Amino acid sequence: MLIFEENGTGDQTVSTLVSHDEHWTETSLTGLNILLNLLSHPNLSYCGPASVRIHSLLHSRPLNGREEAAYLLSNVNRILSSIAQNEDSEHFGYLLPIMKTIIDKSYEILQMNVQIPNVPLRKATSTALDDFRQYSSSSDSQEWQMFIQRHIEPLAEHYRSMSIRPFHMNMKIWWNNCHEMMMIGIHKRNRQIGEEKLKFQSHIVEHWHQRRRSDQQRMLKLAKQRRIHQIHVEKEWKDREKYINGERGPWWNEKNCKERYWKLSDRENIHRMRCKLIENKDFNKHDEASRLRDNLGIDSIDESRQSLLEESLKNNHLLIPQEILHGNSFDEQELLDIANETQSLLLEEKEKMIIGTQCSLITSTSVTDGKLEITNRYIYFFDSTPQKTCEKDFKYPLSWLQDVHLRRYNLRPSALEFFLLNQTNFLINFDKKLRRQIYQKIVSLKLPGMKSVYSNLSIKITPQEILKESKFTEKWVTREVSNFDYLMMLNTIAGRTYNDLNQYPIFPWILKDYISEVLDINDPNIFRDFSKPIGIQNAKHIEDVRLKYESFDDPTGLMKKFHYGTHYSNAASVMHYLIRMEPFATLHIQLQSGKFDIADRQFHSFQSAWLNIMDSPNEVKELIPEFFYLPEFLINSNKFDLGKLQISNQVLNDVQLPPWAHNSPEEFIRIHRLALESDYVSSHLHEWIDLIFGYKQTGQAAIDALNVFMYCSYEKAVDVDAIDDPITREAIEGMIQNFGQIPSQLLIEPHPQRQTHEQAAFEIESQGRALNIFQNLTHIRAFFVEITPADDKLCDPITFISIPKNQVRSFMQQGIPDTLITVSVSGVVGNNGLFILLHKKMLFHFSIYEYNVGWQPYDKSLSNFFTFERDPTLQTERNRHIIAAPFSSSLEINYHLFAVSHDAKFVFSGGHWDWSLRVYSLVKSKIISSLIHHTDIITCLTLDSTGYILVTGSRDTTCVIWNISLNDNHHLNNPNDQESSSFLSPDITLYGHTSEVTCICVSTELDLVVSGSLDGTCNIHTVEHGIYIRTLRLIGDPIINLQISNERHILIQTEKDDTHLFLYSINGVLIRTRKLEYKIVDMLLSDQHIVLAVNHEPSLQQTNTATNKESTSLIVARIIIKDMFEMKTIQTIRLRTHINCLYFTKDFSHLLVGVKDGKLIVLTAEKKSLTKNVTKNN
């Protein structure tokens, strides 16, 4: 646009572009094309000069052939056609002279004289221009248009291809070369700048950033630590205030006592039962949810209520800084900016990071984003949510890790579930691609506690392979595993977990009789049909369900056929059953949009629930594990307003129990569990397993069994990540979350049937294994083993027996007897160091193995199922090993005063005159440590199941929780090793008793410490933090002994004038009490039985009339086995010597009895073959 500016600039520019040579140069062609384009410009100030210049060129140089003439004519005609449409006559006047000149010069070479001889511009008339205009644009004459189209355009196109387009291609190449050179120059310049910048950054900026990052991390670390400390201090203040004002505290005032509310804890026992209740400090009665259900609106809520701690401190005039109470001394945003690498700075010294990644912690109540870090010592999770309170943060020793299972989350294979030594487990969801990498990294660590099934990384671990490797099916078939434990194990392997309500463990409906006064579990008619799904228990529904499947047709072809439109297990059904407990009541209200569901849809009666199943094929909910161990879920202890039933107008409160439960939730759970373990269920349970976990879960077998559910509930049926449409993906995820998920398939063949008692006993015997005593109570034999000589001078009554469970062995020592530790009344520890050496020329040697009495219970060649190796050091007084620390003369030396480490290396002892806790080395045969923390004599102590926790009780009325330092193999660190941490250290002191602590039990799995005292009370605290939970107040008699079962029961013995037994649940509910006519020496507690040791003194008449020989034939002791719940005697075993202590071996195969004459009595179930022979001989 600049070529026609003022002062003739434009004309000069075009003159330089357009040459007068006979042949056009590339520059001339460029100028010509510019001029031709300017002719079409609507502005005449551009068009006029261009027309003049072209006209001049046409007169000053000849045309170069037909193609060039056709090219010029085509372009000018095109411009004239466009101008004619616009009726621009002035513009038209500039172009007609050019057209006339072109026609004149090309008339013959373009054969116009032949094609269009009548063209008006050839005539020298005054109207020639107007005539041409009429000629070219007239619709009546097509002569000009046909000429242009047929003759001119082909020649013009040929000219363009030969002259114009090559020029354009050359220009394009030239511009590309220019661009390339320019980019090379820019890149070279940028590279130089970048290199200089890198040098500047490396020498100056990077050092500054490192220093800045270091200072920021140090600052954030300090802020993090201060915040955590602040939260812990606040929590500690609240716990202390709660204890001080509690029933065992000095400020206890019954008038100011506030009602306590409870919620279900996530702690599990060894049977995977979540049976413990913990205090709900944030209890909400949900009155608003009740009012919304009844359409009554929401009352105003008083938000000015002070916290219990602040109000209590105000009343007691204690001055504590407000920032400690409210935790507002730090900016919350500052805490949110803590980087992930800062979390690593919180790790303990000498730790090496193995792997760390972003993840989500999945619990039954929430999904918490955070970071998982695994070091060579610990497993950490750091909560990264905005409103974090450190409640979700956790830290566990890496050596506690026992199992890692691949898990699904919302049908994605992206999660891992970790199982720890203390029965804790947690579910972590990762990025789908990272899950396998993390799993393989953990397995590659080869942790000692990990199961061997995970050792082969070349094979993709499937649930089917895990079940096969575990041998649990074989154990269940031979009745070594209960029905409950087997179902829990199947659920666990199949991916069911308490941590995800959509994948909650599934248990079957067992009974169909909920109206009888008495339930006979030997009657087959009271049980459901286990071979059929719950939806067709009523035979009338079978045809309807089959017809529904066959007639279903989805026009879109996306939805497959199904028998049931609902599912037997999902989050809604779990909340339906557990609505009376927190946190499930809150979750139920969230699911119902902030309100309780109407009462008629709630779980309120067993009979009505079963009738719903019988009435509707769409009612397919199975049960959950809590129906077999947790009576508290049947009680509305939180006093929620659950509404009224519409027909009867009855207020919905506790669950209505069947008549045979006698209105007792405990009784219902007991009978329901007995029904689960009954012979009928045992012989048919495999049929239900086939439906839920087995070959009838999918395929034609599922169709034939009427056991097909919605397609989106099956594993691998939907790949959510492959769905691009966000609306469709969200809809599918909603269906998965709300509908339910089918467990992973564990079996593709029919599940084997369980053996009868006789078949199982024969199978176990044929394998040379001992029988369970409780399964063979009518055939028990007693064997006497002499530990000390019969010499009265050397005879020393055994008062303590233990078989440590994690004993040290080399690989060549497998199969040798277990260590059996005994301690006598005088403190004699039977222990020898046996050196087993091979020939000097051999390269291998055995490690040292210490034992006093060899115990090998698995020898199929012996009728008593055990071999015995006596400790030779106990045969002479000179060689005996004694705990060389004086015991208090005022204290009876008994089994309460001793414990043995799980690795069979150390004996812990109390009762010493100097108030100390002593550690006796079985390797060195001497005391290696003496610790004093109590202010009086230690009267009892016990070791937990993990071997990490020791608890002591004392006459000073306190209990102390001690931490034991273990290495990665669960063995005690050498206390003389300076590099190891403290071998034994006091952690928490427990208060609450007013008199001497006499007995103590600990369950790390349930986080419980239970202590009994002479004051007649039993206090319960937590192990982890020592928090007081409750006090069990009995009849006031001193508590002599107590035991905690593996499930959920506490057995307490009191003794004064009379002996009483009290059976409590761990949640403080008294289940049974029994007055006994005899004194108990010792007692043991299994999940179903009580074993009592009772001594009887001979009467005065017997003593005076009998000789010494005759007196030895007197029955002076009994072992009484009782049913735990009813406390009825099942079996009595009579002995002729006094009993000092009892001990059960693993799997209850042998009962070891320490007696007064220094012998050991071994009770075991007699072989069936021997029993048959004796019966035949008789």
C-alpha cells in the first residue's frame, strides 16, 4: 500500500519492479501482479495510477506469446466482471482502455478474428467502449464468456503454472530458508543466553535457593512440630481433666456426672471382630435429622456452648494460656504450605527413605488425601487435608507389617490394604499405575513377618492363588478353623474390608425361625436353604426371578440381563443394620440428605426382616459379621429418635429380638453364633460360599442358580478410566458406590464340604497332629513328667509355665523341640545352653539354642502326641539356675510375677523386695537388668501378644506400661548393645485403684489394659495412650485373677469368704456371674470355655486315719472345664497332687499343669484309635 504514496514514491517503486525488457524477470512479474491486484482496489487513488502504468507497459513492450496475452486478458476480464456487478462506471472507465489495448495487441495471436470477430473494441467508434461493456456483460450473448472460458482460461492457467507458480515456490523456499536461518540464529542466541543464565543460577541463584529452601523447611518443620505438639498438649489437657473429674479421679462428683456416649472402634481382635466401643467425644444426638424426617423444621442451635475442658478449668480456677486451649496461635494457611519434603524431615534419625507417594487413606467414614512414606524402620501417613488435626497421621514399625493385599476401590485395581502385627489394618488408594510398583517394592524388602505367599513377584498374585496357598480351606474342612473365622478369611482374601462400606464383609442369613420360644440348633428346619440366594428363599419367587431374567432386554445393548436389581451388600445395607451406632448413624443421615429415613424402612425386628425376604424377591440383603459377635448394635444406647412405625405407632428403639433370645442381645449373639457353628451349617455352608465367592458367582452356573446381579457390580465389568465422557463416568461411579460390588471370585470349582467331627479327628490323627482338647473333652488323658527329682530336698513346685512363640532357630534346627520355660516357687529357672556342633571339618554349624524342657507336640508315632526332653540342670542343686534377686517375704510367689519374652531369651520377674522389675537372661543365666519405677513391690506383670508391651501392677496402686525394644525379626535387642535403643523403658503410668493391684491383662489388638485390685474394682485403660475408659465395680471382694478372651470377654475372679466368677464384655456389660463352693488356684479362658484349677485340702478325719501311703490316693485337686456363657461344668479331671498353675499350648492341643511336687502334668486328647481299642477290650 506504500507504492503510490505522495511525491511519486509509488510510481518510482513500481518502475523499479517492472522492467521494459522483452522477457519478464521474477521481479517484473512481481510488480505486474501487484499492479493487476491494484486494479481491483475500490479506492480509485490506487486503481488509477495502476491502470496508467499497465497501459504504459502494454504500449512500451510486446506481448510474449499467447499464454501471456491470455493471462493479462483473464485477469482484466475478471476485474471487469466484478466491477460490472457493482455497477461502478467510474472504475469501469479506467479498465476498458486497458482491455482495448490487450485486445488490439493480441487479436490475432489469440485468434479473436476467428472466435469473436464482432468484438466492439476493435471498432474505432465513439461508442466502442460502451458497446464492449454491453457486449461482455449482456446475458443474451454468451460469445465473450464462452471465448474466455474455453480459450483464454486454459492458456492463462498454463501461463500461471509455467511462470507464476514456480516463482511462488521459489519465494516459499527462499522464505523458508530465511526463517530457518533466523531460527538458527535465535536458537544460538538463546542457547548462549541459557548457558550464561545456567552459570549464573549455578553460581549464585541456586545457592540462594538452597539456602532459602533449607531455611523454609526448617521453619515449616518447626511450625509443624509446634502445631503437633500443641494439638497433643490440648488433647493431654482434656484427657487429664477428664480423668481428674472422672469416677476414679480426685475431683469426682457424682452430681456433676455427665452421660457418656460411645461409638464403634476400628480396633480388631485376632478373629477380625470390631467389638470394642470407645467414647464419642463429639456426640450428636441428631435431633435435627429426626425433625427433618418428620417435616418439623430445624430448631435453633446454641453455638455458644463452651467446651468441657474450658468450662471445667474455669470452675477449678486453673490458668492455662488460651492459645493452648483453642490452638489458634499459628496461621492455618502457613501450616497448609508445608511441602511434602518437609514431612520427611519429621522422620527419625538414621532412617532411610524407601518409597513415598501421594495417596488417599480410605476409612469407613472418610477419604483423606495425604502422603505415604515407608522407610527402613517405619510406615508413615501424613494427612494433607486443609482442616487437618493430626488424627489421621500414623506411624507404625515396618517390622509389624504382616500382610499386604491388592485391593480394588470403586472397581479400580488401585488400592493396597496393610495388615499389622497388632491386628491394625488400613486401606490406601494410589494412582492406578503406582499401586503395583509400591506393592513390589514392599515385597522385595522380604520382611520377616510377611507371608511366603507373596514372595514370588514373577507371578501375578490373584485372590484364588492366595486362598490356595493359605491352606485355609483344608483347615476348615478338617474343623481346625471355625465357620466364623473361615468366612472372615474368605472375605479378606476376596477384597472385603471394614475400611470401605461398599466392600464390607458379607455373612449369610443362618436362621429362618424367629418366633419359637426355644431354638434347637440340631433341628434342620430352623435353617435357611444355603444352596439358594437369599432372594429366592421363598420357592414362590423362583419362577418370577427366572422370568425377569429371560424377558429382560436393553435396547441400547449396554446393560446385561440380571435376576436382581439390588445387591446383597452395599454401604446402605451396612448403615441399615448399624444405624443405632456411631459412626454409622451419621453416615446414614448423610446418605439420606441430612435426615433419618422413615421408621418402617429401618431395621427394627428380625421377624419382620425375614418376612420381607419371604415376601419380596428384591429383598436380597445378606448379613454382616456384627450379627455374630456384637450385641451393642441391637441396642439404641445413644437414644436416637428413630421415629414411629406407621401401622402400630410404636416408637422405634432397640431391635426386637426373637423370643428364644429372652430379650437379651448377649443371648441372641451367643445362640446366633452357636447356630453358625452348628453341624447343619457346617455341612451346608460350602453351598453358600459357591454362590458368593465360588463358581456360581459368574457364568452359566450363576444363571442356573438364579444368582446374577447388575453388570456394574462385577469385577472388571466396567473400566471407569476408559470412559472419556465425564457425565457418563460420574454416573457409572455413582452406580458402583451406591449399588454394591461383587467380591473377587475365589473358586472356579465346587467348594469341598466340611467333614464331620469323626472324619476330621481321623484326618488329623492320620497326619500325626494333636487334637483340640475342647473338641474331645470326653477322651482326655493325663501324663506325668518329672522335671525335678522325686527327692523331697530337690522338689520345687512349679509356679509358672510358658512356651514362647517366636523362638530363635537356625535353618538346620527346624523340627527340634520348642522351648518350654518353667519357674519354680523358689525362683529356679530351668534353662540350659546346649551347643550343637558338627564335625570340625564341616563348614556349617548350629547356632546356640537355649531350652530347659524340650517340647515337641507333633510326633505321630507316640500315643500321647508329644515327646519330652528334661532339663539336666534341674537334677542337682548345684547346677540349678536361680533368679538371684530376693523376693518379698510378704508376697506369695505365683504365676502373676513372671513373663517370658517371645524369643525365649529373657524372663521378666516382679515381686522383689527393692520394688524392681528384673530381666533375667536365659542365655547368660543371670540377671542383666534391674529397673525401678514403682514406689512399692510389683505384684503382677504380663506381656502382650506382640511382645512389644509389658505391663506391671504394684502395691503402690498403679500400673505401668513398659515398651520393649525389638529388632526387625521380633526378637529383643541386646540390652548391652550400645547402638540399640533402650531395652526396656517405662512409657505410661495408669492410676485409679485405691489398693494393691493383684492381677493384670493386656490386649494390644483391642487397645485394652485391664487391672484388678484388692479394692474390688477392675479398671480398663487404653494401651496406646493410657486413657482411662471405665471401672467395673463388682461386689467389693478382692479381685484375685482375671483373663481376657481372644474375642470380647473379661473373666474376673473375686475371693473373700466366697469365690465368685464374673463374665463381662469388654464394653462393661455384665453377662454372667456365678458363686462357687471352692477356691480357684488358676484359670484360663478360651473363646467358649473356662478352665479352672481347684485344690482341695483333705478333711481332718481323713488326715488322722489315713497313712501316708493311703493319703496319696486321695483326690486333692481338680481341673474343671466350664461353658463360658452359662458357666455350667462340662468336664472334671481329678488329680492326686496340688496344682500351682495352668498353661495352654497353641491351638489348645495340650494343657500343661504345674503341680506342687515339682512335676508337670500334660493333658491331651486321646487318639480315637486308642479309644476304640479300649472300648473293644472292655
